[in-house]
Amino acid sequence: MKSVADITLNSHLQGLTQPKSSPVQSIGGKFAEALSNTIAEVNQAQLAADHASEQIAAGETKNLHEAMIKLEEADISLRLMVQLRNKAVEAYQEIMRMQV
């Protein structure tokens, strides 16, 4: 049986919680890497869901439950990514409104 991938960000961001007295650029690089990996995983979930729905439409599979699980995982991971984007945009807008 195929193991279910962790779609939470906790596994990706654990390295960022305890910086090892490294420069800010290093932390930014780790964040960028974690974000890039998360986007790649969301993309993979979307591709797997598309493939599962194509198989069901073509009648190649009879396991509707696994296909629905893949579709829901892709939906949830995409919603999470959209919320992360929204929070990042809100934070940027808040910073831009600050008076210096």
C-alpha cells in the first residue's frame, strides 16, 4: 500500500524553528527551499488527482475510494497553498502601509 504524504507544512518547516546562529540569508534560503518543496508537492497531488479522475472516466479503475481520496488530498493541499499565499500578500500589504 502506498504511504500517504504529509500535506501539512510542519514537516517542511521544522528546520526553520531552531536556527543554528546562521545569517539571515541562510534562513531565507531554507524558507525558500521549504516553500519550493511544498509547491512541488501540491503540484504532484494535483497531477495524481488528475490521473485518478482520468482513469475513472476511462473506466480503467474500479477503485473509486482511492481516487476520491486523491482528489480530496489535492483539494485540501491547494486550499492550504492559497491560504498561505493570501497571508503572505496580507503581510506584504501591512508592511507597505507602515510609516518609516
